[in-house]
Amino acid sequence: MIEIADYLKSKYPDTPIIMFPKGIPAFIEQGNVYGNFDVFGVDWGTPMALAKEKLGDKYVLQGNMEPCRLYSKEATTECVESLAETMRDGRHIFNLGHGILPDVPVENAIHFVKECKRASKRL
């Protein structure tokens, strides 16, 4: 993946590149994440505080809400609040920490977007 990011940056230096590896908290903990990309997508199994501590100065962080939280508007709001608090003084793009499940109610996905906008205005 590092070679791909390097190649893309050499061809398109102004295009932001998002790296989204799944299941690598041990690599983050050991400081083994590096590369020529702009945004690091944090999966839902990786503590955001850990990603912020180890990677937040180098990359914009994206994620890491657990997708099943979308089944409950209350759980969604709680998670958005927690992410906003954790990333208060960091660079963060609200997103899921993996793909949305096909049976999530549309109104719950809309609620997630509204909550992200609301929390972002406070930051």
C-alpha cells in the first residue's frame, strides 16, 4: 500500500490519499504506520485515542464509529459525542469505522450525518 500511495502522490501530488487498513491497532501502538498519504482511516476496532496519540500529528484521522451503532439513534449520538470529545483538538473527519450495513434504517443514517454536523460546529 505504501508503494501505491507513493506512486499516486508522484502522479497526482495535490490529490489527497486516504489509507484505510483494517485491524492494525498493534501496528499503530508500535509506531509502525507510515507512508505518503494524507488521511488515515481508523477502523472501529482501533481506539481513536490511540490513533490520535500515535498518528494525529502526522495525518488527518477519519472514522471510527462502529457501524452497528447506527441501529440506535441514542447509541449514534453517544458515539458522535465521544469521538468529538476525543478529537476536540485534533484533525478528524467523522465517518464509520467500516462500511454501513444494508439493513440500517435510512432515517438512522440521516441522524448520524446530522449529529456529525452538530458536533462539528462546536469544535
